[in-house]
Amino acid sequence: MKILILTAQKHIYSNVVMNRLIHSSFLKRHQVMLLEETALIPGYRWAAALRRYLKISGFRYVFVQACKQYIFRFRQFIDRILKQYKSPYFPYTHSVQRNWSRQAIKALNSPDIVKMIQNYQPDMILSIFSRDIIPRSIFSIPKYGCVNLHPGLLPFYRGVSPTFWCLANRETHAGVTLHHVDAKIDRGAIVSHRSIKVTRQGTEHGLYLVCSWMGADLISKFVFAADIDKDTVLEKPITDTQGQYYSLPDKKSVARFRKNGHCFFKLWEFIHPARLIQQLRHDYSNKLRLPDFNR
């Protein structure tokens, strides 16, 4: 089966999902093309995207997110040198199968990229935290579906940064959803989802990590079902029109997030990946199958 994976380059949580999928045996049986988006915000140059973030979310939010990104890249460097394959931050690009086709792209809807995908004729498309909106000319190609991994419970938390909005809104549960892609954003039929109880001591980073681990399991089950029983993928999943669409966090919501006692990340979550996994095991032991970092 031909599988096309759409993801974002140097994305912390895409890295977590991709690591889990690559280390699973089921993808080795398939022909895979991997397209990595490089744009911070699709359709914007880097400077324009940064100005948009600063205007909407404020300096503090942008600064914290930038710090998290650079700490992540440094942690990736350490894990690669020390060969810490079990670390959630190990760069998946160093584990990609040699027979995979891998390419960085600026825009998914450019004529050249659309034509390349049409020529590839994938049987299935997996969108893993892709930032770009997938056009109909692409999501209508695969006969077994184009599915998107969304780090929130649909249909209630559609749009951007659902983990942030769950914490800002003081929700008791968050989650991750695998759904079909259609013309409306995060409106496609739901394939599967997992609910996660929000812990008071948890960070947004920890919650997003848990969503990523669970999301990899949802993708694995979806691809496995398509591989052994194609009819399973073609069944009509649950649909719902409720919920709300969320955009980028604004300054007021960031202040509310902090007032609720939450933080975006803690430095030790990057310095001690083994301790992080141990903590996540403790908080989500009934829901999450985590690797043994020390093995």
C-alpha cells in the first residue's frame, strides 16, 4: 500500500508521533512518501508570521514558545549524540527508512506538489499535525481515505492549539482525535478518539506529549485495519456538528491560562526525559503505553 505522510518540519509533537510510527513494524511493509512543511504559518513568510503571532498572542507567549523550540532542538542534538533512541525528543529524521521518499515543501497547495502527489497516487494520506489546509485536489485522491491527527476532542475543540484552550478553559478532560479530512476545517467524520483526564500539576507540553503518544496508537490501528480488512476503513464513522472553532491564543486567553495556574512547559521536562516519561506513566498509567527509557 502507498502511504503519504504530511507533517511539519522541526515540530516537537510531530517528532514524537513519527518516532513511534517509524519504530513500529507495520510501516515497513508499505511504500511511504514523507512531505515536511517548512512554513511557520502557511502562506506567510517567516517575518510576517512572527509579526502575526506577536500581534495576536503577545510577546510573552511568543517568547516562551520560541524558548521551548530551541530547547527542543538542543535536546535533539544531545539525544542524537548519546543515541537515546527511546527519548521522545530523538530526531525521527535519523530513523527514517532508506526506501522512504522524503522532501521538504513550502506550500502543500502549490501546483508542483499537487501534481507530484497525483502522480504518486497514494492509497492513504496521514496528516500528522500538518499546518497547511489540505485541498480537495489532494484529499480526494486516496481510496482508503485522508485522515488528520488532531490534538483535541472533536467536535468540541476545532482549530488551533486545542491543548492550550482546554487548559485555558479549565476543562477536566482533553483528548486526541483521528478524523477524515474534508473541505471544512476539523469537520470531517471521526474515525477514533481517546479522552485524557487533565491533571492540575501537568503542563501544556506534557498534555500535548500524551496526545501525541495516544495519537500514534490511533494511526497504527487505522493503518493496520486498512491493511488486513479494507472494508473497516470504509465504514461510516461518527459525525457531529457541535463544538467551537478556536484560533491562535490571544493575549487575554494567555493571561487566563496563567491565572488558572498552568504553565507551558518546565525546563526539567527537556533536561530529564526519563523523569518525564516516569511522571507521564504515573499520571496516565491507565491510558498510555510508554516506552522504557532506560532500556
